[in-house]
Amino acid sequence: MRIDDLSMPLGSSAADVKRAAARKARLSEKDVRTFLILRKSIDARKKGAIRECYGVLISDAVERLPEVTFPHVGERDHRPVVIGFGPAGIFAAYVLALAGMRPLVLERGLPIEERAPKVDALWQRGVLDPNANAEYGEGGAGAFSDGKLNSGIKDKELSRFVLETFVKFGAPKEILYLNKPHVGTDKLRETIRAIRGEIERLGGEVRFRAEVTDLVREGGTIRLTADGEYLTDRVVLAIGHSARDTYERLLERGFAMESKPFAVGVRLESLQEDINEAMYGVRRDPRLPAADYKVAEHTALGGVYSFCMCPGGYVVCASSEEGGVVTNGMSYHARDGRNANAALLVGVDENDYGGGVLAGVEYQRRIERKAFGLAGGGYRAPCQRVGDFLKGRIGTLDGVVEPSYLPGVAPADLSRLLPERITGALRLALPALDRRVKGLAREDNLLTAPETRSSSPVRVLRDESYRSPSDPAFYPCGEGCGYAGGIMSAAVDGIRVARAILDECLR
């Protein structure tokens, strides 16, 4: 029996939930042979009586959830090559390795244990390594974010496989049932290393410092130039949403590509205790998680919405090009930072950045470089209090909310950085959003900019078999090629592409 609406008091143990589920299923506890928590969420609709809500599977027989399996293909004449080792590349390589195909991964960045010190050098001292930063390297951009694994995709089977894989390699077991699962930057890094180890144990190989600089068809094979030359007959393009030079290379080689809409905006930083009070109605009970929010508002100048909300988190530098500032959000598993932050974004399209496949890339780059200059260099970020932003003045950053962004911020007028339509939409939306989540437009809250990399500005086209119409040896994949929007959806897309390769090999 599946029970989807089991309401329980805060702090209920698994035994409490099992007991309540057995009563509802009219089973004696001693007869229960299967009990699985499938989902757990917080019901805060009644602020003075917050409850936990569970979905469970309970039975007097031995039951198991369906397992995802993959056929064994074995070695071929050529090893499949995966370009990029973010979520899509990791899971594509993992599935290909499980199938015995011994995939080769080419990653331009560094392994996570070497990448982390490079990111720290950027955050602490403003020293950027263009090939090892919060965008490039093992784990992709997701390795230096909140590690959020919630997604709107409908493929529950593959989504659970992703969660089970993360747990198998060290992530907290609670992600299997939390309504909004997250691993946290600290735990995600170790999990990624463990998955890499398994890919290698299964015969795969991950080569770092291996930036692919050319892709040329030679008869029935593809010659890839990276840290050496490699011949293959299947290439998974899991390049990540910031692989601008790779976009240029693919365009030069005649790949079918198009620009796609994306979003631009700011990081809104608030006190976490204000968000807790707005969402829970009381100062947070220690049994409650740090509260999050998701908001959207339609304005006359375009839609404004929150993205990648990081409870108890930090605003971080996610720059990958010299002379450009990019912001993102991050939190650790405990989510115990003083501040909360979320991207506040406005959608943009060809009406904003013009025609051409790479026009959106140049639009991003112009804003990022302008931000670098406006904040005085050193990868500091322009920052403005919400009250000053709404009144159209620079002001100071003296207030209750202290900026968490490293390597530092500089007071700035964000209307000098972001296009007029973007700032206009944000000014219209903030008061309305404050009515939904009280305190979002508090005068002391901070806007740190720019957030430009929430998704790819380019789509590398593919057909229903997941192959490029320009060359069937290439499988565009994940967020960088325009087919995902976060860790979970990118990982699932990587699995689907790997499955397509297995199916093709077995035909």
C-alpha cells in the first residue's frame, strides 16, 4: 500500500512514521515486512502548527522498487569519448562503464582535490585559473553550488537512479526521500570523487587537463585533439554551459546550433532568520530545516523569478574568463550560514541580444566585463542595498545584512551595469515579491551582480535518437548543449544519451 498524505508532528522518528503508516494500512506492526519512506516535506500552511508530511510504501509482503539496469555491451573497436565531467558527463560515463564499454573522459579542468584550492585562490585572493574555477573541472559548476537535486522532470525512475547512485557513493541517505533533496558542496565533492573511482574500476579512464581543441571526422572515425590525439566513433558532448570556446569550435566545424533564451539578473541576499520567519511564521524550531522560497512575478517589462535558492548559504565568484565577474550561490550540507541567497532573474532572448548563434554569449560577456570594471577589478562584484536600488542611488553597504561574496564587493549603481529592461523589471517585481515572502525587499538586503550563467545561451541540436544531425557520431548532452537546467536534469540527460548509445550498439 502506498500512502501519500501521512501527516506527522515535527521531529517524528522513522519508527513513529512506521507505526502511523501501519495503523492507516490496518496492519499489525509485527506483520510489516516492507516499509520505505518515499517522500518527506514540511507542511507550513498553518504557521502555528507546522507538520511533517510523508509518502510511504508499506506492505505485509517483501516489496522492492523497480531497479534500473543497463545491458552489457562490452568493449568495441573504439572507446566512446565523453567530453566534460560535470553531472551529464559523469552519469553518461558511469552508465557506459557499467555496460563494459570502458569510456574515456576528457575534462579540461582538474580533479576535485586539485580544483578546490584553485577555487579558494579565486575566492580568497582574486586569482583566477581559466581552466580550474567554479565552472570548469571535475563535477562541473554543480560541485561549487548547493548540490540541489530537486527537479521538475517527470522521469521518476531515472531520477531515483541518480539519487541512489549518489547515496551509494557517499551522499546522505535522506536525499532519497526529501521533497527538496540537496547534498551540499562539501559532501558532493567527496561523492563525485567516489563515482570517478568506480568508473575507473570498471575500466573507464578520466583524463584531466585535457581540453578538446579540435574535432575532425576522418572516414568512419572522429579524431579529437586534446592533451594528445584520440580516435573514436562516438562522442558525448557534455561540455557545460560555460564552454564558450567549444561553442566556437563546434560552429566552425559546421554543427547545427542555435541561440536560446536564458536569464540574467542578480543574487538577492537576506538574513536567513528573516526567511525562516516569513516561511514558518515563528523563529525557526531547531527541528525545522533552514527555510527556502521560490517566487515569480510577471511585470510589464518581463517575468522575474527566483532560481537556485541557497538557504544558509553564500554568494560566490563563478568567473571563468579573465576580466569578467560572474556570481552564483553555494551552501554546505548543514546550511548553517547567517545569510540566505537566491538568484533573481529576468528572461532574455534575441530581442535583447540580437541575432546570431553566439549573440547570447557576447551579451553575457559584455555584462561580466562591465561588472569587473565597475567593481574595480580583482573579481570583486558590484553590490547595492535593495533600498538604494529601488530609490535609484548608490548608497553604502552598511546594514544588518553583511555581504558574503568573496573576494569582496564594491558599492555600485546596478543600473549602470544591467540593461534597463532588467533593472526596470527587478524594481517592479521586488515590492510584489515582498508581499509574498515578507522581508525579501528589506532595505538592508543586498543585490550582488551579475548572475549570467543560470543556463546555456546556446543549443547544440540533436534528433530523437540524441544524435547531432550534423554528424551522427556526436551526442549533444546536458546543460551545456541546452537540454538540462540543473544537476538532476543534466544527470538524467547523461543517462538517456548513454542508453541511446547502448541501444545503437546492440542493434
